[in-house]
Amino acid sequence: MVGMLVGAVVAGTVAVGAVPVVLGALGFTSAGIAAGSVAAKMMSAAAVANGGGVAAGSVVATLQSVGAAGLAMSSKVLLGTVGSAFGALVTFKKTPPSSSAEPK
């Protein structure tokens, strides 16, 4: 039971803390999209697909917003909850039922 609780806390914390790190590594930074990055390639593809601009509310626009300003508190709570549930599920150990009958 304690292992499951620890797994839930760790996974929830990692889920929330990893978002800015991963987005920064992809090129979605607080200063904008980094040249030559995965984010720049995504932005280029989105602009070509939309006739020269990135649509508001698109995946690229949303990721850039999160990269620049961070996650909203509601998003952190949701991500932490999902991460915690996943961590609890992964660390859950099913114990076999005990047998009350003596073997013959």
C-alpha cells in the first residue's frame, strides 16, 4: 500500500514537472520557437497546411503558449491527477488470496 502511494506521488510530480522540460527540449521556449528545432518544423508544416499562418488553437499554437507561459493551474491539477493514477496503477501489487484450508 505504501509503495502504491509513493508511486502515485512520484508519478504525479514527474508528470507535472516534465512538461516544461520536454517542451523546451522540443523547441517551445519562453522566448518563442527555437530555430532548427522540432517545434520549428511543426510550425512550418502547420503554416504550409494553413496557407501561411498558424491557426489559433492549433496544436502548435497551444504548445507554444504552454512553452511561453507555462501550464494553467487547472492543467497542472489534471495532469498531476492522471500521472498519480498511472503511478498507482503501475506500482499496484496484487496479493493472492490467502487460503484458510490446510493442504492435505
